[in-house]
Amino acid sequence: MSATRLDNIDRAIVNRLQQGLPVCDEPYQAVADELGISEKKLLKRIQQLLDDRLLTRFGPLFDAERLGGALSLCAMKIPLDRFDKVSEQVNAFDQVAHNYEREHLLNMWFVLATASAEEKNEVVREIESVTGHRVFDMPKEREYYVGLHLPV
């Protein structure tokens, strides 16, 4: 994110929303009140940040496992001349998030989030079938909470 493209209101919105939304009947109105702007302006600014790709995602984080789902960190070893094509194939799966390239033998990493462990295993097999490359499935063994805040 290029903080130089954000004005003071955008910076305040991004910094405030990293703390989450309040649990109340009108959470956006509550945040707008905190920031001294209208709810309409807050929502418009959030949408503009998304449209401009200064924010790539805005939405809730669910504990998929508590809801019966499954999460797994996955990695693949992809030849560089096929990386873009395989990335497109992997990203075509709705269950894939956070796909990124690493300078490592396993150079493609992504997170799978599915409604069940069975679905996760099925999606891993489908990705392998579509791409022709092995998926290294690394489900978490323990969860840690890191209260990350990146001020802009």
C-alpha cells in the first residue's frame, strides 16, 4: 500500500478499521462518529480504497475450524516459466487465498480455506490434477494470535 496516495481521512479509516468493527446495531455509523465523518462518506471511502487496490480485502475473518471447516498452508514447486500459468490455475479455486511467490525451492504458497477437512483434501487433489504439480499440504498444528496493526 502506498501511504503517499492516502489523505488524512483515508489513513484514519485504514488505521481504525485494523482494530475491527464494534459489535453494535450500526457499526459503520459508530466508526464514522469516531472519525468525525458521515457513515455514507466512510462507506464511500472504503469502497474507493478497494477500487483503487490500496486495500486488497476488507471483510470479516472467521475461525473456519470452529465453524467445522478446514484451513491449510500449501506450497508448490513450480518452474519459473510456468509460474504465471499455474498461479492462474490455482487462483481459479474459490477456496484459495493469499497466493504468493517465494524465493525458495517451494516457490508458490497459498492458504486453502474449505467448509470441511474432506473438501480441503479434495481441493488439494484437484489442484494437483489441474496443474500437474504436487501440493505440499501443511495444516496448522497450533494457533497463535498476533495482534498485528500496521499504521499508515
